[in-house]
Amino acid sequence: MNKKQLALTLGALLVSPLAQAETVKFLNGDSLDVLLIKHTSSTITFAHTSLGEVTVKKSKISNLQDLNLEALNKEIKPTKQETVVVEAPQQEAVEGTLVAKAIKAAEEKSVTARKNVDVAKDELLVAEENLKVAEIEDVDIAEKAVTDSEAKVKATEKALVIAVDDISVVKKNAEIAKKVKIANVDVVAADAGFKAANERHDQALANVRNAKKQLRYAKEADAADGVIDAASRKLDIAEEGVSIAEEEIEVATEKVSLAQEKVLLAKGEKVPNGFLGTGWFKAWDSNFDVGITGASGATNNAKFRMGFGTLFEDDNHRWDFKTYFFYSSEDNTPNEQRLNATLVKDWFFKDTPWFAFVSATYDMDEFKDWDQRLQIAVGPGYQFVKNDEWEFSGRMAGTGIFAFGARESTRKDSDGKVIDYDREDESTFSQSNQVNFELMLGADLSWQISPKQKFTISNYIYPSMTEPGEFRNVTKTNWVHDIDFFEGLAIKFGIINEYDTTQKEKNDLRYSMSAVFNF
């Protein structure tokens, strides 16, 4: 919804008896003072001073039964006539009226809450007087009346505190909305400058093409040296124009970024400045996690895990990179040491849930039947669901597996049957590089449980095409919970399980608890 549409909607709401001023409370504890517009069997649409028109699921609202939805049977729509007459100056008046109305409603709630406190206190005084003169057989009833009255006083006083706070919240939101509006003006101007810079760049490229064409014609026509020199100088000027236009695009891009950061600051949100303020991965959703456990005494053991992940997504593609290192020792002897790095690139297609992808996974593990392994997969994917709460997609691909330093036992028993090799004795095995081909079939599920909690799980099966009957199955799951007292900090519990029928130890289960820093 653009600004004019928002103004039309709010203007229609202010003059309509169907617009309901209500407080909407959400399951996560947040609340908003809004004007209800319409509702369906599963959603409610409302207008807010800073958020504009918003539609949410009824399942997200905790006080649904308290909202007056009976009067919201038909949708409010601006008429063609209103579209003509509501212009920018009137938009200012509409928004100002809405803010004033919201503040007035909050103040009225405060007055009502204060009256409720006075009434509750009067009822408590009456109950206490009744207790003093109550007959013996009525004492229990009188004491209960006093207890109930005391509870009512506490409840009304709490409601009064909330009502007074709501006035501050409404005024603060109005001030934020004003700052955001001013900041958005800069964004619009920066976007216009960026568009103009791109147009000048396109024109500069066209000038270069024309200058090259004129120079070629001059040479082909065996023109005089002066004509050729003039054409050459024109080409140099055109190419210089391209360089200038490219610099202007960089400047315009920076202005757009700064304007967008002003909007975030106006909203009171954190401006992304990359990893530890370095600017690295600034436009990416990134995180760094670390976990460590150990014991010393009767036994000495240590476990250490460190990981990094970063994600970038727009309408055209998505980059997803994850890596982790895991180390474990018992009595100062390493018993697990692994490095994993995975890069996935997705290409989205317009107006279809299908997408293409390529992924590369590198593993180094000193306790596998190979030293290093590289997997490259290429194939299609399908986005079944994608919204603010759920994301579910499936993938299938052909996968090439390159194992380096793969071990095969050279030991045999008395019957000539191959038996397991001894990792510490190189004479019991041979090593070689192996190439295999697998199919890949799997799915990824992400659930945003709440604004602070997220759960993800994926499962992929890899049946071998070069070794019939053999397969791998990899399952990964993570639960992440943001920490309230420190912005950007979270805790993560993760499980990785790989079942590989080609390995001596077929099942490999790892779980970890770590602290996560998001940036």
C-alpha cells in the first residue's frame, strides 16, 4: 500500500461507523492500539499509526474474544470520487487526525481505569466495614468479600498503570511514524537518484557503441587522419563518460543505503554494520557460534565446536554458506576431529515455485574411512510453502562424490576373508582416491515458532548409483532461541546424524549446545 492508498483507507475509516478502535494483544505479549477494518474466518485487517494497514492471522491474537467483530461485516473501500479528491495536503490532515484520535482514545482509557480504581477502593472500604460488624456465622463470607475486593483493587491499579503507559506508547509511536515518514522522503529521493544514474550509465554505453561504430566506419572508408583522430577522441570521451557514470552509480547506491539506514534508525532498529562492525557480510544474514565443554580430574576430556553461517536472498537468487569445526578428546587423545563447509546457490524463476540449485560440500575427518571428501550436486527444487512462519522446500539432484585418501583393508583372516584394518598400522590398509555417483532426494523445513524462537530440520537420502544397495542418510536439526538481555545473542541446540552403509562405523550422531552471535 502506497501513501495515497493509506491516506484513503484511513480517511474512509475515520468517517465510517464500522471502524472499531481496539487494543489487539498478540501471543508473544505485544499489543497495539488499532482501528479494525475487516475480518475473515482466519484473518483480521487493521490500521495502525506507524504500520499502516496490516493483516494478521487470528491464531496470533490472544484477546480475539474481546474484540468487537460483529460490526465488521463489509470491507471499507475508497470510492473513485475519493481517489480524485484526497491529495497530499489532505493526507497530512488524515494522518494527524488518526494520531490525535489514538492519543485521545488512550487518554480516555486512562480516565476510565482511574475511575475503576476509585470504585474498587470504595468497594473494599465497604467490605472491610461489613467484616467488622459481621455475625460469627457470616465472617467467612465477609472475609472472602474483603479478599475479592483487595484483588479487584490490585487488578484495577495494574490496568491503570497499563493505560497510562499506553498513552506514552501511542505518543512514541506517533513520533516514530513522523521520523520514519521524513526518512522515507530521503529514500525516495535516493532511489530517484539511483535510477537517474543508471539511465546516464545506459546512455554513456550507447555513446560508446556509437563512437566505436563511427570510428570503424572512418577506418573502413579510409578517411583522413583528422577524421579518424576526431572519432578516436570521441570514443575516449564516451568511455570516460561510462567511468563517470559508474562512479555516479556507486555514489547513488551508497546514498540509497544511507537513506535506508536512516529509516531503520527512525524505527529504533539496529543498523546492520557487518561482522563486529567491519562491514563484512553487511547485506547478509550471518551468525557465528561457539560451544565448549570439558572435565579434568579422574578423567580428562574436552569438546569444542565452532561454526559460521551466512545467507543472502533476493527475488532472483539465494546464497547459503555454512561451516563448522568439531574437536573432541579423551585423556588428551583426540577421538574426533572434523571440518565441514557447505555452499548452496539457488536460482529462482519468476511466477513459479520451481528453482534450480547447485551445492558443494567439503568434509575433512580423521576418523572416517577417508581423509577428505567433496560432494557436488546439481538439480531442481520446489518451494511448497514460504511465509513468515513456515518454509518448506524439496530438492532432488545428481551428486558426484570424490573421496581422497579412501582406506581399504588389506588384512585377511585364516579363511581369506577381509577383516577390519588397524588405523594406527598403515600396513593393514591401502589408500586411493575414489569417485562415486549418487542420487539426492530430500527436504528442508523451517518453523518460526515465535519472534525469538526458530526450529529447522532437513533430511536427505543419497542412494549410490555406482555401488548398488549402498546409501547415505543425513539428518540435521537446530533449535535457536534469542536471548532477551543481549541483542544479537542466542543459544542453539543442534543435532547432525549421518548413516552411511559404506563406513565401518555406519551411524555417526553428533549433538551440540552453543552460543550464537547474529550480525
